[in-house]
Amino acid sequence: MKDVGVAWVTGASSGIGRAVALELARAGVTVAATARRADPLQSLKEEAAGFGGRVAAYPGDVTERDGIADVAGRIADELGPIDLAILNAGAFIPVRAAPFDVDAFHRTFDVNLGGTVNCLGAVLPAMTSRRGGKVVLVASVTGYGGLPTSAAYGATKAALINLAESLKFDLDALGVGIQLVNPGFVDTPATQKNAFRMPALLPVDEAARRIVEGIGRGGFEITFPKRFTYALKLLRLLPYPAYFKLVAKATGWDGRSGG
């Protein structure tokens, strides 16, 4: 990460975001860590003390458009231009067809998709102006195809995949990098809510290491573990009857009621 002076990591209070912030700090990067709660960010800052880089806490809510723009502005003013923005903030609320929770869908959309767009709006103008920098959108393999209880979460991750693909055409010409992270199942507070089997579950520290390595290596998509995630890509090519049957069997969802 020798070309990265300042990295902004959202959703840094727990899970993948927290682990990525620590991994970057170990690599000598100055990390601006953002999440809604200040206390976990302070704990993160203290854990990174003595690393080659450091963590600075910048609390903020990605769903607040003006507020998160102010956060990005303060980071640039106080630490320097944001070279790398890892837009990771997300919420996972398991949903079912019955009862159908409309509020859960909107809360998920507001954070995962709307929050990412707000953060892009906060960093892209400066990056495109100087023709430099990189944004990394953290999506998920749940965006490849529907999975049990993931109708809200998976819909946002599919949207993020499309968003990253679409933006790449413009950003390539504007000198700004963009990468997409599609992890398999990672052991975080979010996945612990899943009510189905999660094949190839990875420890969060291992996932963070692979993400940071992937950012340094370049390329568009960072996905892992590939034997699992590429199998999901191939699964998506099957006719729907086969897709639903195989996913239900793999997740232990076959034979369950829909409520």
C-alpha cells in the first residue's frame, strides 16, 4: 500500500470494516475510520497504536448526505487528500416473505445503497478533479443470486455490483480507480444472524488480509474464497429450477416453510 497515504474506511466499528482498518494501519497507512458510534472507533484507534500507520476516528452516519460529506471534508483538511475510499458500511436484516417487513427493506436500502452513494458523492469530485485515487465498494456474493432471508440485503449488494460496473466506464477515463469486493461468507456479527448453513465461512481477519492484498494487486473484482465464489457464479448460469433446488439444498432450506 505504498501509494496510499490516507484511506477512508466506512462501517469501521465492527466486522470487515474494523479488520480492514487494522490491516491497513499495519501496512503503514493513515486510516480515517468512520461509523455511527464513537466508542468503538476510539477502541480501534487504541488497538492500532504502535502500528506502522495509524487510525483516526471520524464518527458519522452514511445515511446523512450532508453530514457524511462534512466528514470527508474534515478528513481531507486534517489528514490530507483521501487516496483510497473503502465504502463498506452496511446493514444486514434477515427478512422473510411472511410477515413482510417493509421497514426492514427501506432501512437496508438506506444504509447499503443510499449510504454508499452518499459517500461516493463525498469523495469522487475531489478524485476526478485531481485524476487520482481509488474507491472500493464492498458488496457480497449474495448479489450474484437470491439466497434465503437475503431479499433486502442481496438486492442492495446486486445493486452495488451494477453500480461499480457502470461507474468503471467513466472512472477509467477520469483517472480514478474502482474495485468491487464480493466476499463469500465471513464470520461477522452480520452473518451470525443467518439461519442457514454458510459454506466456506472465513475468519474476519483472513477476509481483511485478502481484501487489502487485492486492493494492492489491482484488477476490478476481489472475490474469495474463489472455489466457493466461482461456484456461485456458475450456479447463477443454471436454469431457475436447478438453481433453486441446489441453493435450497446447500443452505439447508429445502423442506422449510416460507413463513
